[in-house]
Amino acid sequence: MKHGQKMNLPYMPAAVIFDMDGLIFDTEALYQQAFQAASYAGGHNLPTALIQSTIGVPWVQSRLLVLEQMGADFPVDQYGRDVTEHFTLLSTTQLRLKPGVIELLDILDHLKLPRCIATSSSHSTVWSHLTAHGLVGRFDAVIAHGDYVSSKPAPDPFVVAAERLCLEPSLCLALEDSFNGVRSASAAGMMTYMVPDLLTPTPEIHSLCTGVVTDLHAVSMLILMASGALNVS
């Protein structure tokens, strides 16, 4: 399937499950800047490829990636604290919504479709981001770090999200921007759409997706068409 080729949802979803970083908020680029800034400030010179490999990966796993490449003597915990400090500073002034978020949430309100966040971030981070953009209360549930056994790419976050909404995963539409997120949602059995942020889908990722679209405006159009609210001849 080529990028943007899927023009219709296979069926109308009973709920929409959102990733957060890189999908609702333009935070993945900020995390990359924070990783780089902490690397430069500490004189660590982490390879760009290593920093890019942390996209969509929780810190527990990123920490292992850093140790594997930089060696067991690398001061990884101090580095992690430095990354967090840089990210916090960046997010206070540069946290932005991804295009189409508000429009999509408004459409879900109109159609009375439940929605949930399934993220590797902490509840405190989710709350902070939602509060900053007035989105508290616009999601029926938040599944964050600590709510499941295994992080993405394991299916657990999406399985738990479906359980929280009292739905079968196969009835849900999952929206993801990262490779591990797509792997997770697909493994959970959800209709999975990738909305690429920093990563261009590979053949493997295409094979796991029901579709790939450019932004959340396109997701809105797909849901409106599936609901019958928008007829396209």
C-alpha cells in the first residue's frame, strides 16, 4: 500500500485510540532536540542514528539502547535526567498541537465516538500536556506508563485501552506515528492508521497498517465518510 492510498475505512470504528507523542502533540521533535542537547552539554557525542532510534520508545527501553551502544560505563541515568530537563524547558515554550487534533476531537464529539490515549509517557506528562492546550476532559480514558505490563511494540497498551472502553480491540481505530506504535496497535488487532511524524513508513510498517495518511485532517475525512456524514461520489 502506497502512502495515502487507503481512501476509505474498512468499517466504522466504535472508538478511536490515540497515541500522544508525535500524534496529538509535536513532541517527538522536542525529544530529539533534548537528547541532542543533553549529549552535547555532557560531551557524550551520541550518534544521530542512536538518538533517532529512541523515537516512540519509552525511556526504560531507550536507556538500554544507549547502554548497548555507548557502553556499560556511560552515565546513562544522569544523561536521562539531563534529557528530561532539556525537554521540560523546550516544552514550556514550544509544545504544539499536531494539525487537525481539535477538528478530529470535535467530529468524535459530534458522532459520540469514545476515544482514549494509549501512550508510553507518564500520567503526569499526559496531564501536563493536555492541560497546556485545554484538552483535559476531551478523552474518555488515558492509558499511560504503569497501566500495562509491557510497553510498545507489545500490544498491551492498546489491549488495555480497549478494555478500559469495554470494547474488543478489533472494533477500534488506532492512530500512530511511530514504528513501535504501529507494531503495538497491529498486534492488538486494531484497525491501524499511521500518521507519519519523523519516520517514513517502511515496507514492514506498511504491511501492518490498514492505511497511511498525511495528517489528522485526513483521519477526520475518513471517519466522516465512514459515518455517512460526508458523501463522496
